[in-house]
Amino acid sequence: MPSNAQLAFIGGGNMARSLIGGLLADGYPSDQIRIAEPNAERRDMLASELGIVPSASNTDAATDAAAVILAVKPPIVRSVAEELSGLIHKQQSLTISVAAGVRMQDIERWLGEGVAVVRTMPNTPSLVRSGATALLANAQVNKAQQDLAESLMRAVGQTLWLDVEEDMDIVTATSGSGPAYFFLLMEALEDAAAEQGLDRERARLLVLETATGAARMALESEDSPGQLRQRVTSPGGTTESALNVLNDHDFHTAIGKAVKAAADRAEELGNLLGEQ
């Protein structure tokens, strides 16, 4: 990312704080980052935590910015986009949305035609710089702007580009909602171990380390998760007994239905936000 590109974050919530923290940790100059945050108490917290003095004005923060990052709650995106539309057109700033569910066509409509827009879908592990973010660019985004958006999101984890916006609902259901699926499994494993007589503190430690180790194995191996599962499942052993129970309860089918339900709801929410 060019170190002289001025960035304006509209909204100082958790995702903005995580992105800014990642940028600063990577050596990005703090004097090239601006934040707009209407809440005075949060402005004080941001200044203390990040060493950047936020502004109460969206326009002040966005002036002269190469990229304006919309990090506000989805229902507020329209009002913010319409407020900054004239300035963004004048400056030819790249607009990057991290607002879940807000579609590209609606952002373009609220900003006006001809604006370069990148829609992103980060997930909550971005808060600890282990996120997975999908990005989608409109036709006005040039190569330098695409690189800028990708570099920004890489400050909090891995990135991938999508070709069509329809895939964003699937991304939302997979990586966006996905952490909750893993938390549910971890919760169930901890509860099961406790019910079998292991004290909860030890159970939690074992579950957390097992989840971390399994994820690391999957990341570092060339084998698929299915192949890794087969490798740790001895015929007639304890793991096979456990997996047989999960298969008897249609574990794969349940996960498939869960992801579809989340994707369907993402589509519904996108429609609702676009009708504002």
C-alpha cells in the first residue's frame, strides 16, 4: 500500500479499530489516517488507543482522502454515502464498504454514478488479525485502487476477490457467520467433556488447543479436510465411533442447511437495506 495514501475511516467501531490497528502495526504512518466518529466518548477512546485524534465531522475526515472507508452500521450507510457523495466525486476517492449486507448497486446509487467502489465482507476474527475477507470491485476501480483495498484488508488477515456479487451472500454464510459455527462446536465439546466428568477449565483448554491445532494442520497441509479426517480416524477406534454418531445425525446435511439458511437471510437483508 502506498504510504502516502490518505485514508478516511467513517465510523470508529470495532472493525475500523481493527483495520487501523493492523495498519499501524504494519508501519503505516498515523498522520495519513483520519477517523470520523460522532460519539465523543468513543473519540476519546480512539485517540487514547490509536494515537489518532478523530473528528466529529465525516466531511472533515474525508477531505483529501484517497480512500474513504465506510465502517458504519449497515442502516446508516445510505445517509453517510449521500452526505459524502459530492466530495467523493470531486476528489475521485475510492469508496470501500465494510458494512455487511449492503450491496454494491445500492452504494453506487447512493453515491451517484461513476464512483469507484469496493465492497468487502470481513469476519469477526479480523478483530485479532486472523480474518478472512472477500472483496468485490466495480468497473470504475483501477489497478492501483484495487491494490489499495486489498492491502487495507490484508492488515487484518487473508483476502480473496469475487467476480460476481451473488457470491457475497455465500461468503457471508460461510466465513461471515462461520466463526459462530466453530464456537458452537467448541461449546458443545466443552459441555460434553464436562458432562463426562472433566472439570470445565481443563475441558476448555483442551478444546481451544485442539481447535487451534486442527486449524493449523489444515492450513499447513496440502491435504483436504476430508483427507485429514481420514488420516486421524483409525478403523474401529474412538474417533470412528464418534464420527459414526455425527453421521447418524446427518452432520453434513445440518451444516449444509445452516449455510443455506444464512445465505438466504443475507439475501433478504440485502433487499431490505436496498429498499431504504
